Amino acid sequence: KGDTAGLDAKAMSVGSDPDGGYLVTPDMAGRIVSKVFDTSNIRAIASVQTISTDALEGKTDLDEADAGWVSETGARATTSTPQLGKWRIPVHEMYAQPEATQKLLDDAGVDVGAWLEGKIASKFSRVEEVAFVTGDGAGKPRGFTTYTTAATGDDSRAWGVLEHLLTGTDNSFGTDPNGVEKLITLIGKLKPHYLPGARFLMNRVTQTEVRTLTDASSAGKFVFVPSFQAGIPNTLLGYPITIADDMPSYTTADSLALAFGNFAAGYQIVDRHGIRVLRDPFTNKPYVRFYAIKRVGGDVIDFEAIKFLKFGD
């Protein structure tokens, strides 16, 4: 008669799998959202050369011939003959070896193998960029921030030592003279030969502080010029800025937080080959090992092409 009192009436719903939830499956076509990691971009501004052996060698021409004045009939003594030196950059090996089961590789709805290889390539890129900035040269490239620096000019500084300009104040661009004048002085320390292609290099924290610097001689005009076009870098006093998040921040005392120079002339990156990936399904069955290696080196080769602003006194 329609009387349902005391009966346990069931209705279909998505919230219960047996009552219909199994029929409602999520759409798996959404994209993979990947975390963005801080990195540098030294490879884009340095000189890069691929070689077919385990090291790249070149010559250093630091000497000059002697010359002098002489009269028409005066004696000509032998003058000094210039000498050459040599630099050498070995390549170093980095590796990765993640694993995945053969069943996952066969049955997953996405190409797990390609995804893993992409993750390896991304990590390799970040690992080498760290080394180009801060590497100690022991089994890895040597970074340009790890060299001894001195507040002496190119004419009196030993080769192998980079030049720095002190701000005079820890964690600050200084006040006497102000930060803009320090940057102008830093630019002036680079020989004109290097200025075409020169750029500033700093991390995002230091760039944020740079954006606040104003030129007192032009009614407080900001010297940082932001770019509003994709692919065109921000500029500072007419020179482009490259962000290198592996560099120290200006808030660290005595840090080499800002560099200016021609990195294509000053820093050499050496590639032995690209990334090699070997899929090994035998060693640890049922897992497939993705054994990946890359061999790369890097070092400063011209110690007059890169200058630092050192945030200390």
C-alpha cells in the first residue's frame, strides 16, 4: 500500500562505489603540474664547446714583446720575446639511476620512461648550473665565484685572481658614494674590449634591491629598466641582467653577490657529449634501471673579463 515505515530504502549515489560510484570515473586528461626549481642560466651566456676527448686545452697570451726608440745608426740590441701559457679544462661525470617496474612502464597511461628521462635532464641542468657558479673544481666544474678576488686593477693583479669592488658596507650597496655610483665604477673597471656583450649577473633577491636604486643626478630616476617584451632581458645602466639564483644574496656579508662582465669571453663550458641513458632491465628484475650520465667541465679562462661587487668593507 506504499507504507515504507521501518524499511531500509537504498538510493543510487556517487558517494558509494557499489551504489553507482564505480560508474563515475575522473577525467585523467589534466596536465602534470611540475614544481619549478630555482636555477641559473650560465650556459646561455658563457662560451660552450663540445669536444671528443676528456679535456679542452688552450693557450694564454699574457706577455708582450719589448720595443724602444733608436736613432738611424744606433745599435739594435735584442729585445725580449713574449711567451705563451696554457689552460686546461677537464670534463667531469655526473649520473642518475632511478628505477621503475617493467609492468608500470608497459601499462601506465603515460610514457613513464620519457617522463623519467625528462626529470633526469632537468636535474642534470640544475646540478651543472650550480657547479658553474659555486663548484670547487674537485670532480666537478669550478665556479667563477670560488676564485680569490682582490681590489686591485688588471695592471697589477696576478692572473688567476678576479677583481672586486667593495661597497664599503655589509649587506648594502653603501652610501658613500651611493649604490648607483658603485655600479658605474664597476662598469668602468671592465676594459672597453669586453663591454660589447657584457652583462650583470645576480640572483632575484639582489635584483629586487637593485630595482630600488635611483640616480640622484636625474631627479631620483630608477636605473633599473624592466622589460615588457618576452625574450628581452631587464637592463641596468644600459646592460642586460641575467638572473642566477645560485649566486649569493647581497644580504650575506662579504658576498660576491653581483657580477659584471663578458661571460662569453671569461667562462668556458666544455661538453663531452649530451645525456646518455641506458635502460637496464636485467640487473635488478623486475625493475628497469635508467642509468644516465653526462660529462661536462667549466672554468674561468680570462680573469679580466669578469668583475664583482663585493658587499662588505
